[in-house]
Amino acid sequence: MSEILRPFTTMPGYGIGAVIVLLLYAIQSEIRFGSNARTMSAGPEDRGSTWAVGLSSAVPVIGFVLAMKTRMSQGLGLLPGMPYIAWVGVGVGALGLLIRLWSLLTLRDRYTRTLLVGTSDAFERSGPYRFVRHPGYLGSLLALNGIALASGDLLTLIASLAVTSAAYAYRIGVEDAMLVGRFGASYQRYRDEVRALIPFA
């Protein structure tokens, strides 16, 4: 058991904080209400977007692990302002978790893994959905890129921002098209009134 814990005893505090954020993100990803929300069966409206966002999350995670391993063995720190900038990353990741949890608790059984056309007669506009159309994705982006920032590695941060932004932009485009098809002009109005990810922009 001590062999398993040894890497964590030599890890800097911000690294441990980022690992905690990562573990909570993984746990939160498994919290779903109802069988429809938990299913991995994607309908045609998903268009591979679940795979895209899932695979994109590997970039910050692998980058973080490699950066921590390199830093502990060679004492490297590539981002300026270390370790403070890494602690900012931990804070950004924790904020992302809170936004994601708020979204989950607002949608409950409608917070699905894959994109599915639901049977509801209305889409959500309360809670965090008053401010952005896709708060769950905003939370994921903050959590994942917060972990990348906490790595202290510039290449990890750039790669994470590029890959996760592209994957979630694709997911949002696919989901918005699905919801316009389902709700028509009412969702189009919501789309015109509320930004996808950045509130009040």
C-alpha cells in the first residue's frame, strides 16, 4: 500500500489538489439519475459527439500525469508564476465542478451521457441555464483545463485548450441542431438570447 501512495507523498500541494479535482470530476461523471441518463447508447442525433468529448478529456489528464512525473524527477516548471498559477488551475477546476454539479442537479434525469431526443415538451431555462445554454459543458471545460493549468506545463495547457474547445464546440453545434429540430422557434429564440458558454458576452 505504501508503494501506491509514495508518488502522492512527493507530489507538490497543487498536484494533490489537481488530483482531487480529477477524482471528483470522474465521480461526478458517473452520477446520473435514471437509466436513460446513464445509457451509453447514442442515437443518430449524437453524431459521434459523445466520443469526441470523451476522448478530448484524455489530453489534459495524460498531460497532467506526464508533467507531474517529469517535474518530480527533473524539477521542471514551464509556466511562469509557478506554483501560484498551478493553484489558480486547481481553483478553476473546482469552480468547473460546482457549475457542472449545479447543471446536473437542475436537469436530473435529463442530464444524459449521450445526446437523446427527449419526450419533454419544454427545454430547461432555470438554474444555470438562465445564464448559458450549456453550463455542464462550461463546467467540464473549466475542470479539464484547470487540471491542465495545474500541470504547470505550457504544452499540456495549449493542447488541452485546443482539443477540448474543438470537441465541445462540435458537441454544442450538434446539440443545438438537435434542440432546434425538437423545439423549433422557441429554442431558436433561446439560442439568440442566451450565449452557449460565456454569460453576458
